[in-house]
Amino acid sequence: MCARTVNQHVVYGDSLAKSRQEHKVYDWECSMKNPFLIGEKVYLRPLEREDAPLFVIWLNDSDVTRTLLVKGPLNRHMEEAFLDDVYTDEHRLILGIVDKLTNSLVGSTSLEQVDFKHRHAKFGIVIGAKNEWGKGYGTEATRLMTQHAFMTLNLNRVWLHVIADNRRGIRAYERVGFKREGLLRQEHFREGRYYDTVAMAILREEWESKKIRP
């Protein structure tokens, strides 16, 4: 049961509109499933074994994986085994991305290879629901995870690798504040040709100086 409730009362005009908006917000909060990080459009939650079928569909879809540094094919047993073990590694944090409006899982995001001595981690993200592409969910999830890395985990650097022809992804990372650090020439092979990989990162001081927030 949601801990927040709205008092029952009679309202008129603007008050009625405000009350309806409050109810809408509270309805979202009540329907969220184990929220860990909450943004305006999405919230991030731990993944469950029951999420496996969706990821099997997404990660076997060439439209989804063509911009990812992953290998296939993937079956349900493999994904369930992965989800069973995903939270046993303190050097990895993987969360589902959920649309707040529909409470639907649309993808996942991660901090991996977390190095607590040198204070850095590798960032990753996938929006598997193709009908949700272009809605800003990936950018907001990136901001939420980057803020968590700096403000909660006390990391100093978050880095990532992205295929050079993934222009939409690169623009999203740059909006959050990631900077290009280098180019790994012809590092990725896909669809009969080699692609360059762009190395990007953001430092805590850059995050703080720009006051980038979800």
C-alpha cells in the first residue's frame, strides 16, 4: 500500500484541477514497483526473474543490438541465470528503466566494473522497447545513474564505449555531459564491416560544475 494519501475534500475550480493532478502523481507513486532512482519520466528499479522474457525478445532483435557491444543469441534460461546472479556482485549495478506513466519496463542501465579504489565505473544502457525510442528515457536514465555514481557511490569518473555510428546515443551522452576521450579504430565488427568505437567519460568535477541533474 502506498504510504501517501490525499485527504478527501470538496474542491472547486483551480483547486479541483490541482487535486486531480496530485491524485495523478500519487497514483504514479503508488503503482511504482520497488523504485530505486526516480526521475520525471522514468524510474529505475531492480530487475526480477520475471523480466527475463522481455530481455530475451529485445536482445535477440537486431534493431536493438546493432548499437550494442553484445553477442547473441540469448534464450530464457540464460537470461534467468543472469538475473539470478546479477546482484551478487558488488562491482556491478544493473537497474530496469520503467516508464512512470504506464509502469512498463522499457530497458535497463548499468554501472559495471566499479573500481572502489580508483573511483570509476563503466556505464551501459539499452532501451529495448522500440516504440519508446526518441522519448528521452535513455537520457534521463543516464542522468539518474550518473548522479548516483557521483553523489551516492562517491565515484570520480564514469566512462563508456559507444559504436561511432550510434549518433543518437552519442548526442544523448553529450547532453548529460560526457566528453569524447578517444577513438578505438575499427574495434567493432558488425554486418560485414568494421566500425570505430568512441571512448567517452564524465568526471565528477564536470558534473558538479555544470550542475547537471535529472
